[in-house]
Amino acid sequence: MIENISLDYLKTFYLVAKVGNITKVAEETFVSQSAITQTIQKLESKIGYTLLTRYKRGVKLTDVGQELFNKLDEAFLNLKSVDLYFENLNSVSVGELRISCGTNLSKRVLLSPLCEFLYDYPNISFKQFDKSNVESCEMLSNGKIDIFIAQKDENMAKKFNFLPILTEKYVFVCSKRYFENYYKNGQREYILQNKGSKSREIFDNYCKQNNVAVESKIEVDGYNMLIALCKKDKGIIMVPSYLVESEIKSNIFIEIGSDKMPQIEYFAYTNKVVKNKIIDTFLEYLKK
């Protein structure tokens, strides 16, 4: 039966029941008293019950009218919550920003714009994740994160919206001691990332294109271990330049790369479907 009842009928009844006076509702809604009365009568005819008892000073709900009002009050309250939810999606005043970005990369590309953003919007909460590409892509697809910052990847660029935010070059470095005791004597032992990583793919392509013979006894996961072993004089590594800037400046590492070193691009990936004002606003900070 409910599908045959106009929502306008229910809204009109709800307003009259809440205000308790047809004349006041007519003035507030700019609808004639007779039109409101007819609407209430049509609703009563549809459901087969009297909802209001009319008096000179207003109206009084019948038992059925009171029960209907209670249900409508709950329903319209839920609708207000929905309206508020969508209003917040289009607001930067409150909400949450969730980003997956590696710890080292976060310091390079995320820290400054994030601090500026949170200063401007102090009521926004923030969560940072350091997940693998596979996990991050799944979380982004499922709406569990808002932004994934990672190296340029053609497959991800097809699946998600993306914003280029940084271009860095790779460098070959080794410790000063390794340089003096081994590199100068023609020894070239490399410390590599395990196969399957984007950086290992770039390294292998570079070596192939430039006929670089590679000798390696050590393969690890992640840049942190790579850099730590390099400091222990275990060999040469290839890493994005920003990761070893301070070591190069302080002469802990010796840069032995050439002008032909490959570059690395970083993108901010976002879901093509899930959008809100918070994400759009933060992306503007990343562009700065």
C-alpha cells in the first residue's frame, strides 16, 4: 500500500502534525490551507484511518496519527543524517584523509604538504599506511584509502586517476671505504633489491641497455636494508637520489652514477569513482 502513497502527502501530514496548526504550515510553505486540508484528507482516504482531529486552534493527532508521526519522525531524521553525510563529502571542515605511502617517500613528498593542509584544516583526521602495491591498490579500489602515492605504473594509471607529483633521478653510490678499497681497483659488486620490485626492474633495464655487467651476492627487500648494507661497505647500490642526499653531502657515500641514469616518477593515485572535497583539496597541496 505504501507505494501508492505520495511522499508529498506524508511530508504535508508530518509538518502539520509537528507544528500542530494547518494555518501556520500554510504560511511557512506558501501553500493554501484548503490545499493542505485536501492533501491530509487524501492521505486519510488512502490508508483508511483518520489521522487528525481538527479544532479551531489547531489539530490533535489520533492514535493512528501519532503512530504514523513517530515513524515518519524517525525516517526523516535518518534522511537528515544522509543529507549531512553528503554535505560533509563536499566539505573540508570535517572528515578523514587516508593515504598509503612508503615511509621514506612520505618524508620526501607527503610531510610538508600534509602539515600545511592539517594546519589549514585542523578538524580533518589523518591516517597513513605503508602497504605493498598490491595491498594499496586493493584498499584504493575498495575505498579503504583515499590516495596511494607510489612510483609511476602503467597498469595502475589505467585503473585509477593519477596526478604526477615528483620526478627524481636514480644514483649509484657506495661507501667511501668501498670506493677507496674496491671500486678503484676495478671491483664492482652490487647490492640488489629482490626481483619483483619496480626499482629492481628499472635497475635490470638500465644494466641491459648500458651493457653493465652485474655481480651480486646480496638481494634484499626495501631501500632501508639496501642503504644500511651499503654503509657497511658491502657494495654498490642504485637508489632514488633523495634517499641518500645527506650521505652524499657528508661524504659517507660516493656518487658513481652517470648522466644516463634513469629517472623515477611518483604519482598520487585516486579512485575514479570515490570523490570528495577533502581529496580534491589535498591534491592541490601536493601540486605546490
